[in-house]
Amino acid sequence: MTGAGQGDGGTTVAVRRSPLLLPLDLLRGFLIGMAELVPGVSGGTVALVTGVYDQLIDSASHVLRAGTCLVTGPDRLRTARVELRRTDWLLIAPVLVGMAAAVLTVAGLMESFVSGSPELARGLFLGLVSVSVLVPLRMLPPAHRSRTFDVLAVVGAAVLAYLLVGLAGGGTTADPAPYVVFGAAAVAICALVVPGVSGSFFLLAVGLYGTTLDAVHERDLGYLAVFALGAAVGLGSFVRLLNHLLDHHRRTTLLVMAGLMIGSLRALWPWQSSPADADGEVHGPGALLAPYDPVAGPVLLALVGAAVVAVLILVEARRERRTAM
């Protein structure tokens, strides 16, 4: 988790992040936002790979505690102020700005790439996510129990993710009720913070993926307001639980994350059938097929994606060694 220091009067405050990291954190947010636009790719995976996952979850938890303190007390203003001082705003703010920029600028481009060149897109993301599985495994604390439990945690999570991916083949709901949008957003946003779980795939499963992207393109403020409210409620309900799990059950939580990432690879196999509704629109993953043309493009992009993540892991490992010296 993020480091902390003691402020005046013993108040714990977040260690100040260097402003020189602002451009890098903006880029991290942009990449996380792009990932959330792609069915099968989790923004949490990108946060893990870029080395800010723990810090983001920790800071988000402090913000949520501050909101709770304002409502329930005791000593509402003082306790809320303490929690906000523990928040790493120099990380949170640029990441959120980067995510918003990605959603507002490249949503249409990503949808065109995914739908227009599905084999190439899936090949690229297959390489990215495959090597990303190493990230939570590198973060594991020492084992204090049977390795059999660890294996069962990974395999169980992988099987669950594999089965859930197969459900994401619904059609498009043209005019969903506000309560449906609210509920879908509350669940989908939880996937943002869980590596290996794609919020876009959940929206596909309930028929709101295309509808939500259309609302972004057309600046449908009513739809977006309901979606944002649902997302805020969902995030507020889930982040503190996840933060608790990372603090008190870190090894099991990271193993489950690795399993979810492995299971999600089912969605990213480049060669699949194309399930279509009565209008001919393709929704969600299809049956897995043997490689068909194109073959070279998806394989090459998978290798490129794998190489990019491998380089990021090596850079992060070198930085950790330097910090430990």
C-alpha cells in the first residue's frame, strides 16, 4: 500500500508524490481508460502492470472513508479531513483525468478497431493479458499454508472467469430503464478495480455495451448521469472490501486475481465464430475455432503485446531493486 508519514499532531498523511510523475500518471490513466473500453481487457490489469494498483485502491479507500465520515461521524469534518489527507491526490487526479480523456477521445476508435479487425484486436490483447498474469504472481507474499490451496484458488477463479465470459453474448438494449442502467453501472465499475474481470464484458452480457458507447458519442447527459451515479455507488460499496482483502488476505486475493486473468483469456483467443442477433450485429465472444486467415497479423500483435508488458515488468523490477538498495 502507499507509504504514509506523520503530520502535525500525529495525523497520518500520504507521502507526497513527485509532480515530475504527472505526465506518466496521465498516461497510466489513459491506458486504464482505453482498457475499460475493450471487452475482455480489465482496467485493473493495466493498473497492476503499470505499478499503481495498490496505491489507487488505497487512496480510493481513503476517499470513500472520508465520505462515510461526513455522513455518519463521529466528529465529521475532522475525521473526513484526516482521511482526505491520507489520499494520494497527485496520483488519483491525473489518473482520473487520463481515464476521462481516453473515454471521450478514443471510444469510437477502439470500437471500430475491435469490431472492424477483431482477430487483430484480440491477438494484441491476448499478448498483453497473457504476460500480465505474472504481475500479481510477482506481488505474492510468502506462503504460510499448503500450496494445494493456492492452486485451487487460481484454478477456481480461472474456471469462473472462463464460464462468465461465455455469458457475454447478449444483444443490445436500445432504451433501457434508468434503474437497469444504474444497476449495470454499479456492477460493471467493480470490474474496473479487479484485474482479469472486464466491465465491458458485463455490459455486453446485459446488452448495454453498445448503448453506453453510443451515449458517450452522442453526449447523452441523462444516460451518462444515471450511469455515473450507479458507478459511484458500486465503487463505494466494493473498494473498501477489496482494500481489506489486500491488507488481510493478500496472497489469496492476488492468486484469485491471477486466476481471473487466466480465465479471461478465453475472450481474447483471436479466432472465434461471430454470434449475431436478428439484425446481424455481433455481440460478445463466439465459439473458439482453429486459426484461420488472418494468422500472421494476430500472432505478430500478440508477440508485440507480450513484449510491451514484459518490458514494463522488467523496468518495474529494476526500479524495485534500486529502491530496496
